[in-house]
Amino acid sequence: MRNVSMEVRLPHRLQHDFHQLAQRAQRRRRYPTGHTTITMTSFSTLGLDARLLANLGSMGYEVMTPVQQQSLPAILQGDDLIAQSETGSGKTVVFGIGLLTRLNTHNFNVQALVLCPTRELADQVSKEIRRLASAIPNIKLLTLCGGMSYRPQSASLEHGAHIVVGTPGRILKHLRKGSLQLTRIKTLVLDEADRMLDMGFYEDIAEIVAATPDNKQTLLFSATYSEEIKQISASLQKNPCSVTIAASHTQNNIEQVFFEVAGKDKRIPALVLLLNHYNPASCVIFCNTRAQCQQVAKSLQAKGFSALALHGDLEQRDRDQTLVRFSNKSCSILVATDVAARGLDIKDLEAVINFELSYDPEVHIHRVGRTGRAGKSGLALSLYLAAESHRVTAIEDYQKVPSSYSAIDRLQPDQTHDSRPPMVTLCIDGGRKNKVRPGDILGALTGDAGIAGNKVGKIDTFDRISYVAIERNMADKALQQLSRGKIKGRYFKARKLE
């Protein structure tokens, strides 16, 4: 293994363009007056396809993050890579650009495979790669995960695909049944490899890799750099470049408070008091087990809170529905396990609550880091028993800052707060396979129904089902319109989710 070099050696077709860019950049550094300086942190220094570069700009990606700056030159010259970086560092853009630059769009064999630990992360990665590829015509991407019917996935594979994103179990099933061929793979990506190993996917990954050609490029990304990660890199990669982006263990824009509770039976009352006192508009509550996750969600629902559980026992449709409702603000509380929440891109999350502290301080940092993103302030609240105080100490040692403590009985509930979320989700029994698009749903609501566009929230379409968020006071009117009216000239059943 070797450390990454910042010398940029690009594929031959890009060397001339990059040489000209570099010369211009050098002149601008020498004579900056009256000129626009190209910095080495700009994507324009990489000699990318003009369409891809323009699309990056339209997505708001102009300056590279550290992991992008250090990884992309090595990837573009065809090297294997092992990169350690935390969630939110921009690594999806790294391997997305890497695999897109190697694709032959005229060949519909699978040329890139991205393995992810969870269905949620696979879906998130697929969406980001589709966004990156939107300016390049005729690129086909398939997402293959468990919890969804095998046959439609197999039928889609028969029509060919350039990129496959999926979880190891489902990828292996397709491979064994012969519906997926990996002999033409150019790029293999292992995203959050540490989590896949934690979940016991090593043997599955090894069998998948054995079906790929030896001359492929292998990109491995991990939040941690354990001995297991070193071993899997040694077995799968050839002289990889190594990139390490130091994780920030201190989160200055996040207010962290620890609350001691008197016993296990006091956790739920303490949690209710936290929610009633702080009243977060959006909150993720972390539990250590699936059973605990389900129990907490049911307890909160019984007390009138808008709470949904997210864990590995849910069917895919239920998982999709849960995430849709949380992201479109029709559910304010998501109770989740670490595995289920890994990789979720939750914007504007006001608070994180640890119903029980993690055994691993690094996992605690990942939990807390889901709030306070993009420079915004965040709130992280943690419950613990006296017997678990050593976990708090471990977190303090890991963060190298003292923890803030408060007594739970000092908190006062806000009796005036309305705990109902601002939006309601309507479910429509029609989706992409029925040629239903978000614009069609919006038109059906704002046309004959006369509902103002600003009353309609996020619209999500899946293969056979769609979801639309409506402001609470307009939900009944919108439901009546969808139930009686037409979308693209057809009637579809609709119902309210609460």
C-alpha cells in the first residue's frame, strides 16, 4: 500500500486537456491581477468530461472536499484506492465520478458494481449517481436490494445495465441464479466496508469479487481503519493508494447533554420529558437493538407522538414509507437502530436522542453527527444509567472534551406546543411503472382542486406507488381530489397515512 500522491496522471484522452488547464492555472497564479484563479481544489482541474463538469456545477459542487481532492487524481489514473473518511465527506461523488468516467455507454454489460451494507444507503447512493450521470445520455443504473421482489429485478437485468448498486445478499442471489453477470466489471466499489464486515458479509463479498475480472479497479471506503479492513484490502486490491481524512471528534455547533436516569423503567418517562421540553421538529432516537427500537416507537405512539420505527425487520415497502414520511415532515420522530440509519441523508435534523448509549464511542460520534450539519446548530441528548457512566467517560476521552450533564427532573414540559407534524402524507396506488411523475401529481392537486402549490410538499414516486406531502389543513381536500379526480387521464386509489 502507498500513500496518495497529489501528482495528477490522467487517462491519455484527458492528458492534453489537463495540460492546457494546468498551464493556464500556472499563469493565473503568477499573474493573478484581472484574472480568475483556478485553484487545485476546483473540479475543473481534473480534466473531466465537459458535460459532467457542467453538471457538477449545477449540483453546487465546485470546490472539492478533502477526500475528493486527495482521491480523484488516483482514481482517474486507474489506481485502486482505500479511503478512510466519515459520513458526509463527499465520498459518493468520488466513486461516482470515477465509475462514470470509465463507462462505455454503447455497451449494456454491467461495468460498475457498488456494494452497500443497507438498502437505505444503496438507495441514497443510486440517487446521487443518477444525479451525477444526468448530463450523460443513455446511462442505465439498477438498484438490487433484498426486501423487494426478485423477478422484476431479474427482468430489468435482462434489458442490460451499466451500473448496479446493491446489498451483498441480493447481489449474490442474482449472481448464483445467473441473472447477473460480472465478467465485464471495470470498477468495483465497497462503500462503508467496515459496516458490511460488522454485519457478517465477508464471505458474500468474497464470492462476489471472485466473479469479477482481475483487471478491474477496486475502490474501498470505510469510516474506520481496523485490522479487518486492512485484511480485506490486502486480499482484494493491488497496491492501492491510501487516503485518510481525519475525523473531527469535536462538534462545536452541536449542544451535547447527558442525563442520568434512575433505572431502566425510567427511560421512557425521561424520553417523553425530553421531547416535551425541547420539542424538536425532527428527531432521530437511537436504540441498540431492533426489539428496543420497536418498543420505544410503540410507547411514543401510545402517548400521542408522531413516531415511526426503522430497523432490519421491516419489509422494503414499509421502510420506504417510513423514510418518505420522515423526510417529508409528516412524521417528526424516527426511532432507529445504527445499522438501519447508517448512510441516511437526513437534512435539517434538529435533534438526536440516544435512548441508550452505544458501546462504541465512535458510533456515538456518528449518531451525534447527524444533527448540526451544513453549519447549522444541532442538539444531542443522551440517557444513561449510573452503571453505564463508563460509556460516558469513554466518549469524553474519545472527543477529548468534557461532557455536559443535567438532571432530568429539572426539565419542564411545554404545554402549549402542538406535537403534530405540519404535513400529512397521501399514498397513491400508481408510480413510475404507471407513467406517473411528480409533475402529474402536482398538476392534479393544483389544477382542478385549486390547492396552492406552496401547500404541496415533497413528492416521492416508486415503481407502483407514490407519496405526496400536503399541509395538514389541506390534506382532506387533497385526498378528496385524488380519490375522485384523474392523474394523466386515469383514476388511482389514494389514502391518508397517519
